[in-house]
Amino acid sequence: MRPFLCALALSALSAAPLLANDSSAELGAGGLVLTRNDDIEMRSEDLFISAGQVRVNYVFFNRASRDVTIHVAFPMPDVTGSEEPLSIPTEEPENILAFRTLVNGKPVVAKVEQKVFVNNVDHTALLRSLNIPLAPHLESTGKEIEKLPRSKWEELEKLEIVEIMEYDQGKGMEKHPTPRWTLKTTWYWEQTFPANAETRVEHSYKPATGESAGTSLGWPGQVKEDWFKTYQQKYCMDRDFLNTMSRTRAAAKLEFGAPFTEQRISYILRTGANWAGPIRDFRLVIDKGAPKNVVSFCGQGVKKISATQFEIRRQNFTPTEDFHVLIMRPTENR
């Protein structure tokens, strides 16, 4: 989908101050993954992406003369303890993206597998033996680690599971163990696809959206920066989009970036290639949220279908790349 692009700047914006940069990375989630099987084909995929929700409706067809039962999985994005704030939409220790699935209109009772890794070493059993929650981003996780004896802090630090940092929380400079592990979470279930019949699957979740309180886009020196090249590759920003950033920055009399905040959404689209054959009928709708927002993404045959929504349709589509959306929100709306 990358050779073509869509970037729409739809309205003039009043001057607003550039806010300090306060970024967090988006976490890419995506579609269902199954044990490879040449009998199950994806007849259609209807995908909706916005900053608030991702929804996918599938129609599968078992072309075999027998029922086929396989494992279906939904891998969540990895969550790593970091000095940067993580954009996690829920406080749930397991279902971090409020993942929900229906099969033929009925809820699926899925199982969850969670594992903790540091440098490709599995430390799940160790954390469970210490009664430490596995999600590194939760406040409760930090509190439980704090309760451990100092000798355990040092043991965990040697394994690079935590980092002992010194900072002031109102009682002077104190040492605090900080999670640094990576949590891998997968929801899975066993699904039977009846012979020579369609099966409808729907799932939805809240995306872990990357956000910035400001942007450097629109700055005259941006083209020399590595981050700009990354953005250009990832979001296919065209001349109209970049001119909007430059024009609004100049109108606001800002030295660096334009008067916008960023929202960044990633969707793991390549999992759609795991099914038998291409996706017969693929439809993608991107909703930028508000008419004054500006959006950029890589796409082919983009059609505007409402004041905030854009549609891409493909036939016999085999996805080879993941999908990324950049939404720019005027700071006057914050």
C-alpha cells in the first residue's frame, strides 16, 4: 500500500502556542493469527481505525468438506518497562487493550498467556514466586516490588529485571526499583470452522495510541533530521500536508513546530496474509476524529466518505506491510 499516500489538510487554523514535547510510543496491535491452514480463506475484512477504537469484522469460509478446528490467537503488543510514559488505554493487568471477540454474534471465552522476558530470558516463574504483577506499567507492580527486601532488589537488578533509581518522592532522595522487563501477552481460543460454510468473527479493542503534546513538524530544518525521514517513510506525508504544517507554524509565529499535537496509531496488518489465499474483499476506514484534524497515512485508492473518514478498498489483497496513521490535532481544541 506504500507507493501511494493520503494526507489531508482541511482548514485554516488560528494561532496557538506550541506545548512542550511530551511523547509516548504507540503500541502496534493487529488482526487474528491462526495455525496455518490451507482450507480456511478470508472472504472479507472490514477494518475501522481511529484513535479511540479499532474494530474488525471478518467473514471466513471453510472450503473443505469437513469441519476444521484450529487455534486462533490475538497477540497483544509487547509492553516494556521504560523511562518514557507508555500509552496504555486501560489499567487491566491482562486485557490491556480491552480486547473483545464475537463469533457469529456470540462472545468468545478466550484464554490468556502472559510471559515476562529480559534479553530473551523467561523470568515469568521468578516474578510469580515473588507475587509481583506481570504488567510492568501498572502502579501496583511498582508498589509490590518496593515491598521486597533490599537483597531481592539487588538480585532483580543483576538480572536486569529492574533498575534501581534514586529520586525524590517528597521524602528526600531515595532509591526505588523500577520495572524494566517486557511483558508478552496472547489471547487464544480453539475455533471450529464448519465444512463449506462461512464463519463471522468480530473483534474490537482500544489502541495504545502514541501522543505528543507538541510537534516538530513544520520546522524549516526538519528535512535534515532522521526522525523526519522516519515519519516520511511511515506516514507518507505529502506536499499539502507539509505545507499545512509550515503555514500554520508561520501564522502562529512559532520558532519550531506547528500548533498541533500528534496522535500515532499502528496496526499490524501483515497477519492477514496467514490465511489461505488473499483477502477477497478488503475495506479499511480511517477516522481522524474531528473535521479540523489533519491526517496522513500510506494508502492506495483513498476515498473521502465523510468529514472525518477515509476509505480504502482492495480486492484479492495480500498485506505485506503494517499500517500507520498520523493524526494532527490543532492545539486550540485541547
